[in-house]
Amino acid sequence: MWAVLQLMFELPGSPFPPQHGVAAFAVRQGAARRRAPPVCRCDCIVMPEKLSVIELSPDKSELGWCTFTASGVRLQNVTDPTVERARCPLLESMASHEVGASKNLVVVKGSRGAGLGDKIRALPAALLLASVTNRAVWVDWDDKTYGSDSGNLFPKLFKLTGVDGVQSCPSVSTLSPPIWGGNLGLPLARLRANDLRAQGITWPVDQAPPRDPIEETRRYSWDAGDLNDPAEAWVITSMLSAGPVYRLLRRAGAVPPDMSDASLTGWALRRHLRASARVRAKVGEFLEKSQWKQGPIVGVHVRHTTESERARSMPRLAEYVAACDEALKIWRDARVFLATDNISVVHLFRERYGANQVLTVPKWFAEAGHPLHKNPDCPDGVAAAEDAVVDIALLASSSFLISLANSSFSIVASALSTAAAENRRVLSVGVPAWRRAANRLTGLWRR
């Protein structure tokens, strides 16, 4: 439960004995065995590059740990530490990376059409590319998602570690894709609007430009074609870039071929992303006031807005409640941590489980059914974004996680989660035939 909080939020006071210097996992051999929770000590906060936990087999039945040493990287099986896997170029480059030595860049642009979860999901591809190719990273989230006064939101929420970070728009002469040439300081939405007008595409003044996420990724994001691409800056604009980048890294032998996309996402975020001081302070205050360590926590993410329902099919509230009831049968003394964008959901959960048994982060809520981001009524967009990061961290640190299959917010929390596989429940809904066909076509295009 504590590994994510300590790694991302640099919290003191590990509850585990100091002799556990390596994150130890009990390996599940068959469905009958339960995986023990990870053990981590505070050294991981000071030197997180010394330790990573990975999956050694595609079915997740075999886990291992890797350590970075002066002579290289060791990949070892948990059950038999004498079994050592082949060295991985990605791990080698991570171990040897010298911060401050990077010259070229990977640029990550935020999109006003993307919420915080979508933005975070675009980061791992850039972070892994930077690690493998020794590039610096500039994350530009100045896209007004959380209000016109938020500026570049990224440095207000996070800081980078283990890779070089650039704080302002760099001066470069060659970019990939080249459409960003001379436009790197523009938000993605502005570049796209200018591009559409240049193509003769128009739209009503009171509406946003037409948007096709797949075409947008193809036109404005690096194509993940060649790790030797000589452009000074590669620009990534979408979480849809992650899959092609991961496949490129596998083909190049830069990552273990059997590491899943989720494993790579979690690995990159844990290794290279830390919360800002303000966010860490909010997390620490919540942990203390809620007495988080007093017993197990069932973390639940509930999306329940008209915006989310228009964009995708969402589970019914009864399904969230049923999943929560099931988890509470396992731990009768557990409390519920609820991360939601709808105040009416908070009232529902407190009426069902008791006000003192349901924990929520104190935050501003929009009118029931309206989203928290892209909301002109939000009094403090930066604070709302900080609260969202706190929600992700606490979901990821819950004993039992109930998440959504089609929510990036949930997917990020799940990628960071320390809960065992049997202590997770992913809610999904039936996908219409037309959407399944579209997804298949999208998969073929991405190859």
C-alpha cells in the first residue's frame, strides 16, 4: 500500500523493517496462491533508480526484481535469485544516464480535449524514449484544461527525476513531425486550428474545431518509426502514441519483449515522476487526518458526469456499489476511499456505508453531472488538478482497487497500484458492435 505514496510523494516513515532492502514479492504459482503486498523501504525514495519490480512472464505469474549496480543491471527471479535474465538495453541506459548530458529533446504537448488521466498516459512513452536515447524532456501542459490562468500545469503538479527536464520552450531547428517547426511554443489546439484553416476547413465560431483523435495523433505526434530519427525534438501529443512507442522499443530490444504496456507505463511513471511539494503536502495532511494506516482501504473510482457518458459507455452506479460490497465482504473492517467527480455519488456512498467509513479528498465539486476539468465555474483550476493527483495516489495505494476499464484516470491509478491482482476489480460495459469494429480498424492502422 505504501510503495506508491513513498516513491511518488517522498513520504517519510516507512512501516516496514529496514532489513527489507529489496522490494520482495511472493510469486503466484497458479490461482491458488495469493501474491503478498510489496515491501519497500525509504531508501527507494532517496535513490529510486536502484530498484524496480517487473513482470518476467506475459501471464504475470512470475515476478522479478532488478537492481542497478556499478557493473550493470541484474534481472533476477524472485523465487530463485540465482536465475539471472539477460541484460536489457533500457535498464542499462537508465543506469548509465547522466542527468545534464542530454542535448536533443522529447516534447510532450497537452491537449485541451484530454483530462488529467489522458495527459499522464502520454508521459511514459516520452520518458522511456528519453531514457533510451539520452534526450531531455519538456512537458508543456499549457492548454487551459483547468482554466485560462493555470499556465503550464505540469511543473505545478509534478517534477521529473532520472531524466533531464526543460522548464521552458526550447530553441530547436528540426522537429518531428515537421509541422511543429516554428510552432513549438503554441498549444496543440492552436496549431490544429491554424492547420485546419490552412486546409480550408471551417467550423461555427461558437464551437470547437472538429476533432479526430486518431488523425490528430497521426498528424501532430511523432510516428515512432526510428529511434535514430535525427530531429532535435520529437513531439508527442497523445496517449495514443504510447502503444507504437512501446512496440518500437520492443522491436529494438530496448525493453524486455514480454513486458506488458501496463508494466511499462507503471515502471516509467514510478521511476521518473514525482509529485510537487504542494501535492505531497496535501497527501501527507490527508494521510494524517484520515489515519490511513489504521486498516485496509477499498479504493473506488466513480466517473458519473454527462460529459463522460457522452464520450463512452459507463457502468451503472449499482455496479460500483455491488463491487464495493463484494470487497467489504473480504475485509469487514475496511474503510472506503472514494474518488469521484460527482458530489451526489459521495452522498450515496456515505448513506450506504456510513459517513465515517467513506474517505474523500476535500475539494470543489461542480454541479452534479458536470466535469471538474474544462469547467469555467471552477474557482481554482490548479487546486482542482492537484486534488486529482492526490486521488490517483490514494487509489493506487488502496488495499483493494475498483477501477474503470475505459477511464484513463483509472488506468493510471491501476498502473501504479500496489494491490494484488486478486484484490482488483475492473468495471466495464458491453462495447457496441460498431465500436468494436472501429477499434479493430484503429489497431490495424497503428501497426
